[in-house]
Amino acid sequence: MGRKRCVGGDGSKMAAGCCGVKKQKLSSSPPSGSAGPGGGGGSHCGGAAAGGVEPGSLPPPGSARLNGLGGLAGGAAGCALAPPLPPSCGGGPGGLSGPAAAALLASPGAGPGGCRKMVVSAEMCCFCFDVLYCHLYGYQPPRSPRFTNDPYPLFVTWKIGRDKRLRGCIGTFSAMNLHSGLREYTITSALKDSRFPPMTREELPRLFCSVSLLTNFEDVCDYMDWEVGVHGIRIEFINEKGSKRTATYLPEVAKEQGWDHIQTIDSLLRKGGYKAPITNDFRKTIKLTRYRSEKMTMSYTEYLAHRQHHHFQNGIGHPLPSYNHYS
């Protein structure tokens, strides 16, 4: 892009104060009802404002939580080799339909051109549904899944209905082992997102689950040095009172909102609690970190199709009563 870059960052640098919002939760999506820059410092990506500590306050290091939407699938350009479907979610890519199948077939694999195989998988979405299902029905939690347990910053996002309204989304910039991280943020995003009431059994049939893993963190010196629809961004700035504030949007947010670079930056400043007029000189003082993400989405219907005959494989040794009601 022809712009000078600072020394590259990493995910661990994002752990403390990833977004200046409430209840130590980080907002990475536009404020409720926003179609452009604006909004306050609350943790919004749709829905009611969250209560809690002062907007813009920084969470302690290592405990940052984020509210937001998932990101655009990453991977090297031109790689189109699909990894096999994880065993606990069926026998192959043909077992999936809709968004999960499209994401799986489009995901890059480890090919001769040096393409990095995507880490995120359909099995991770299955596991999140397992965890939520067992919790809502009072069963023992599922045992550890078969996918990698490597540490990653992550998001778990829930949407509901045909129009896929946001129902809950919380994640972390602190790298967590995937098995424990997905367990924790499945429940946290479904039951403890303060913008929404806790999820209920009756909502399960209409749910969509997305897992996003954050990668490729880079500090940049120019606040314009990122690409809409490709990079998520995290900004750090000093507000009118001299306090440090942060805010973040995941990769797909700016594209979905139809924003350009300036609109996205200005919206993040408002989200982080900056209330003064925004000038170009002030934008130049922002510290910006860009990153990418890998994302997988699965509907509850797709989950049921794989668990009706394979739910014992992941340690769920009980019948799923919802099959009788929703299949």
C-alpha cells in the first residue's frame, strides 16, 4: 500500500484494554442502530446498551472481553483446497449445507503453493452448540473435542432467525486454548452478553453460531494502512480528559456497514467515548493495530443433521429431545 509500517504486533499485545467499553467487554461492531459514524462509548453491535463500569474504562491485562461480530475468513489468496470435515461433524464436505458448506469448501488448505490451512473448522461450531445445548438442558458438559487446542484470540457469535439478528457475541484478544476458550465464550456470549437476556431452549432451533479466530496482528504507523473487508482494526487514543481509550471492529463490520476508512475510524472513536470534534490532526495521533480472522458459521439445523447420528462421538451420551420438536 506504499505506507510505512511500524514493527509488527502480536495477539498478546491486544489483551489489555482492547476496546474502551463497559463491563470489561470489548465492542467490535457498530453501535445499535448505527448506519454510519457515531454512537457512544458503550459495547454495542446491535441491541440495547450494556450497563456496567464507565464507558471507555480499560479491563485488566489478560482478561479483556469483546462484544462484536465475526470476521472475514482469512488465508492466502488463490488457495482453494478444502480440508476434510472433522469426524464429529460428519463424513465430508458434502454433509454440510448452506453457509457452513460454503465456508468449508472455500477454505484454503495446505497446498503445494505454501498456503496455510485454516485452523477454524465446522467442528468448532458443533462443539459450541454441544456446550450450549448441554447447559440449557442440564446435562454434563461435553468432553474435550478432537480439534486443535492451540491458543488463539477468539470470538463466539450467536445470531437468530431468518434475518440473522445478533443474539450475543463476546470474545477475547488474549490467546486462549481453544477447548477451554470456546467452552467459556459459548456460555458467556449466549447467557452473559448484557445487551440481551440469557438465551433459552426455545431459541435453539433458530440459532446460527459463528467462531472467529483472530490472527496476523500488525501495528501500523498510518491509521489508513488497512483494507476494508480484510482487516479488523483496534485503535488506541487519548480522550479529552487525557485518559487512554481503545476500541475495535472485526474485519467484516466496516464492509457490512458500507463505511470507508474515515467513517470506520470516526465510528470507533465515538464508540470508545471520544465526544469532541474529530479532526484529521487528531486521527493522526491514533495508534492502530490491524489483524485478520478466520470464521466458520453453522446453523442449528446443520448442527442437528450431524448430531442426530454422531452425538455420542463428542461425549454427549443422551438423546437430544429437540430432535422430536424441531427436526
